[in-house]
Amino acid sequence: MEERTKKYVALWLVMKRELRRFGSRPIYIFCMIIAPMFCYIFFTTLMASGLPTNLPVGVVDMDQTATSRNIVRNLDSFGQTNVIAHYPNISEARLAMQEGKIYAFFYLPPGLSTDATSQKQPTISFYTNNSFFVAGSLLMKDMKMMSELASGAASRKMMYARGATEQQAMANLQPIVIDTHALNNPWLNYSVYLCNTLVPAMLMIMIFMTTVFSIGTEIKDGTANDWLSLSNDSIYIALAGKLVPQTIVFFIMSIFYNVYLYGFLHFPCNSGIFPMILASLCFVLASQACGVVMIGSFPSLRLGLSFASLWGVVSISICGFSFPVMAMNPLLQGLSVLFPLRHYFLIYVDQALNGYSMAYSWMNYVALLIFMLLPFLVVPRLKYALHNIKYMP
């Protein structure tokens, strides 16, 4: 009993020491509270409209008829498209696109309405700048749809002229009616796709950096022995006392973004918010464990922070929310399981979007648990480093 009491006292002393370090170094408050809050607000307000709207485009109308002007007006009515300029030729429109004034331009050839009426199949062209991938893709979709609508309108007009009824004309123009349903995100809101992963990703990077920094500075400042002495030379008590206050703060920040995304912004959360809060707790603990592994593997503040930043940035690319993992190189598909963000993303898809039971995500929860156990592999090396390694600038 007395031995257990000593451990609790040692744990409390280390935690008090860590809380004092929070107050003496503003970098802790910045990394644990200010930076995550800034990221939450930045990403959600950056994509507040869900999709980019009123993207500037140009028009080269060589036909100058009521038909071509009607096509341009209909194109301008699309939410993502804003016709801001008319150009006399393709060269000037291309130059404007190269200068970044417009993202795309629509070309209507001379004799468009006459050729369409006489069934000579005129060609409508559109050019998009896919260097800006999202803008180029959205405008290509709008311009392609406008071209198809213009083609359908011309065909319908010809059928009416031949005496076809509206039902007969529509049956020829669209023999099969397509009924589409976007599951879980019917608004096609990009913010739903991106913020639910980018926001926890930013928190994960802050966890990596803070964990590595808090342990690495003990080596750099030569205070590691003082830290260990408070824990009765127990590396486990020392790590627990240092990380528990950080865990509490980061968990509160994770609860905040869950409430903010699902309660305030009303993003889809078909499983309820509590499974996502549990997943966030596991994600925080797994991220802290990875931070311990990073500084334990490279017991140098400089190398540890470099490792943390590299792993965090790669996590965003390989977790699968922007480019599907199944379409990646098989080697990268295998490596994706080494990143906690990948498993959190899959839990989010299963539970928040699809509304499945937590049992469907058991493998991802087990993976996060395995991440939590990884520090045991580097604890002996870390303890040796704290006792013996001198900081080399």
C-alpha cells in the first residue's frame, strides 16, 4: 500500500511540474489551444459555402445570335460559373486564362444556330485551366452540361418542327432517365469531405509536435534527471505525469471540434456524437504514443520534431480522404495502416457518414490500440537517452 502511495505521489509531483512548465512556456498554450482553434475556424470558414461559387469564366461568342446569347445566359446561371468577360477571339481568351483572370472560357463558333437548325453538327468548345484542379473540374462539369443541354434543345426543336409531341421528343432525347442519389452528403458539400479529416489532422500534428517538444526539451535543457528523480526514476510514471495533462487538454480540444462540426455546423453524424468522441479519444492517445515513439527513436529535439512534422504531413496525403487508398500503389496501400489518421478516417466514414455500429470499425479501434502500445518498444532507449545523452546543438 505504501509503495502504491509513493507512486501516486510521484505521479502528482510530475504532473504539477508539467503544469508549471505550461505556464512558463507560451509555446505549450499556442500548440495545444491557439493553433488548433485557429485551424478549426480557418478550415471551416474557408469552405463555408460548401463548394466554390461564381468562378470567373470568359466567353468567345463568334455566332452573336439569340441562340448563342441564350446559351451564355444559361451558363452564367449555374452556381459555380460567373461569366465576367466576352473576348473577340480565342487568343485573347487564352491569354486571360494564362494571366489568371479566368479559369475557363466557352467558345461558340460562327454559324452555330444556322448549322444546328440544318443538322450540320456544329462544335461547341470549352477550355479549362486544370492547374487549379477544383476550379477546373467544376467548370468543366458546368460547361459540359451546358453543351449537352444546348445540343438537346436543338434536337428537340427539330423534332417539334417534324410534328413530334413533347413525350416523343423527350423519349428520343433521353430514352433512359437517370435518378442519382448522393448518399450521406446529398448537398455535395466539400466542407463535409475535407473538414472532418483536416481538422483532426491538424490536431494530430500539434499532438506530435507537443509530445516530442515536451520530452525533447528535457534532453536539450539538461533537466531530464530532475524529471526522472521526481518519478522515483520510473520512466513510466515520468511519461504518465508529463502526458496526462496534455491528454486532458487535447481531449477537450477534440470534444470541441466534434461539437463544433456536428452540433454547430450540423455536418452529417448518423451514429451520434458520442461514438465520434470515443474515436477522438483513441485518436489523441494514439497520436501521443506516436510522439513518444518519435522522440524515443530519435532522442534529439531537432530530429524528433523533423520526424513528427514529416509523419504528420504524409498522414494527410495517405489517409485516403483526398485520393482513395485502393487506387494507390500496392506498397502505399500497405504503408497506409502505419498512420493513426487513416484509421480515424475509416471510423469517421463508417460511423458519422454511414451510421454503422461501432462493431463494424473494430479493426480500426484495434489498430489505434496497437499504436498506444508502441511506446513500450522504445521506453528503454528513451530512459537511457534521458540519463546519458547530452544535447548537441
